[in-house]
Amino acid sequence: MIRFVACLFFTTAFSQAQSSFETAIREVRQIQTEAGMKTASIGFCVIPLNAASENDARGFQADTGLIPASTMKAVTTATAIDILGPEFRFKTMLQYIGTIDADGVLKGDVIVKGGGDPTLGSSQIVNTFAKWQAALAEAGIRKIDGRVIGDASIFGTKLLPDTWQWNDMGNYYGAGASGLTFHQNQFFCTFRTSSVGSEATLIGTDPRLPGIEFFNEMRVGSAGSGDNGYIYGVPYGKVFYLRGTVPAGNSSFTIKGSLPDPAFFCARAFTKHLNQREFEVTGEPSTIRLLEAAGTQVSQTRETILVQQSDSLASIMVLTNHKSVNLRAECIHRMNGVEGRGNGTLDDAAKATEQHWAGKGIDMDGFFMADGCGLSRSNTVTARQMALILYHAAKSENFQPFYDSLPVAGRSGTLRSIGQGSLAEGRIQAKSGTLDRIKNYAGYVNAQSGQRYAFALYINNYTCELWDVKAKIVRVWNKLVATSN
């Protein structure tokens, strides 16, 4: 009798959950009929975390392949927290090749071997270089009769996916995942602004980029118009175009671009640092890529004098998901490939991800992963796949750090401006995804009943205003939060 009552209770509770989900599904169906949604594709899926199996997922057009935008970061970080582990740390090594004579002169080269750390030199570059200089001195090196070489080989030479848009590549949010990422792979362009419609004069870049030619077509926009400036350039490129507008109202305005060759920038900047401090480097900086292109092979027999570790993956993931930082997601994605398949290429990273979740029993048919951050419009994920990835992620022993990395509706990160004052405030913890005419969310619902659900709600190709789409999304969230079981 006790077993029968327990089964009856579970069945009744689960039936109530399904009934409550129907109200949310009806809300999504209603949204599909509303103004601005005629051309939209909507995908919705929800599943209780205490469901017996993934067959208990419910939704609307849940198997339609849609562009996930930055909700792809949830896939990347959920994969990493399992494959790499929350305590994983990226490692950068300072090495040398050659011999050190009695006067402390290294007859050879110093190599900065990147380990894919997206946070290396992200702030206080001088402190990072001072640590490296101290390590050289501790190893007995006082002068380098050779070069500083940047080694970014862990991720290969392909910094960007083929499918990123031309107007994204040269900008800070389109910075490539170099194996030796440095200074967030960013530089700053500052313009002098005057009258509206006039040319915005390029004052300069920080850091300086010798050897890079800038063609400036930037104009001055109206006061308060914000940053509508774009930097057009490609990895390893020598020519950049500056287009768009920067706002009037200030004497100057700064926008951010992506370094064309982060490994070379690191080698050059460290060389300059040493030479300015009477620590002579006789040779010109270079990289493994440049040397191999010139037919020079660099020995793998090296002495390691410093291993610099990043913060833990759990810590790095917080900013990745809260602020939707593409570079961090791309480096984490590539490291999933290194750990999962022994290679840091985009293809191996995607395969490692797909294999990981297929191994949990998820049907990954139609899942296409062109990058790890969601900037590519070639990514395709169904709402069911996303909800089930989140469902299985919640069963991992490493779930809590992943969950904590997601913003909270109305309160933090990219969800701070949505759901405020609604039932959803404080009860939706999710990753957002935004591109032109795309607004998506995927994460977890903490219902008023005490139950928790994994969900994905994708809206692609809407034609109404963004604020209207966000209001529609909150309506669905409110229905999910109000579930009664």
C-alpha cells in the first residue's frame, strides 16, 4: 500500500507539472501569432530536473534547429566543467633554448609557450612581465643573445571560425582564440571628435601597432549615439579599415579592436619591456608560426623556468557567462578539444562537445557547432537539445559552479535588465543569446513550488522591437515560475 501511495503521489505530481507546462506552451503558441512574430521561428522546451528520463521533456517546436547565439556559451561551459573540471587551470610556460654562459648570457631564445589562458595579461601587463623577468634572473639569465618567441601552437594557427562575419572580426568581441592569448587580444583606437558628420580623426592606438596600416573612414555621429564604430581586419593582417560613427559631445572617443597576432604582440611587448630595463635582447621578436613559415623549426627540447597558472575554470566561467565574453568562451571551447580529443582545433573542440553529450544519451542529430561562444550564425541547436544538455549538466557532481556562473533575471549580468518586478525576478538563472533579430534564453527555472526545471526558449527572425520580444519572454517565464506542484 505504501509503495502504491508513493507511486500515485509521484504520478500525480508529475501530471501537475505537465499540466503547468501546458500553460507555458500555450503562452508560446500565443506569442507565435502576435505582431512581429509572423516570420519568427520559435523553439521551446522544458524538463523537470527530477524527471525520470529525458522523454519527459515538453515543448513547442522543440526539434526545430535554430541559431543559439550566446546560449552556446552554456553548452561550452557545461561541457568544460565536466571534461576539464572546476579546478582546471590554464598554464603558460616561460622556457628557453640554448646555453647560459658564466656571465649570464643566454646563447639562444626565450619562448613564451601559451596554454590558451584567456586571462593572461588581461590587466597590469607590467606585473606579468616583471614576474617573467624575475624568473629569467632566477634561472641565471641576465642577457638574451637571441629572441623572445611566442608559441601559440596549442590551438593551431586558425584564430577564427570561417563563419564569423567580416564586420565582427576586427572588433574586440571578435578577438580570436590564440594559443597565446594576451591582453585579452585587444587594442584601443582613440578618435578626436568635432562637428557631426565630419571625419573622426584617429589620434592613435594603445598599444601602438607598428607595421599595421589604418585607413580611417570613421565619422562623427550625433551626441549620445554611442559606439557605432567598426574595425575591419583579419587575423595576421597588416591593413585595418575604421568605419562607422563615434558620438559627438566629447573631445575624444575610444573603441576596442582585436589584435591581429596576439602571440607576436606578446613577444614584442616582452622584448621591449626587457630592453627598457637594461635586460638586453639582441634579436627581434618572433613567433613559432612566423619562424615555421620561413622554414625554421624551433626545437621542442626546452628548459621550463616558470609555469604561470590562471584562476580556476569555475572562476573564469563566471565572467564568461555573466558578461558573455566571447574570447573566454572560445579559449575554453578549444581546451575542451585539447582535453577531449588531444587537439585544440575548432573541429576537434566541436566533436569533443558533441561526443560528450551524445554519450549522455542526447540525440545530437542536427547539432552544428561552428564556435564556442555563439557569434557564428552557422551554429544550430534545437530547444530540446539545449534543455537536455542543461538537464544532464544538473546531474553532474560539478553542477554547482556551472549553475553559479549563470546570471539571474532582474539582478545580474546580461539578465539584469529583464524580468525586474515580475514573478521571474530572482527565479530564472540562465544564459542569454542575442544577435540581430535573435533573442534566446537557456537555463533553469526555480518555481514557486520549489521545483526546478531546465528550459530553452529561442526566438529567431522576429521583426518587432527588442523590448517587445523580452516582454513576451518574461510572460513565458512567469508561467513556468508559477507552476503549482
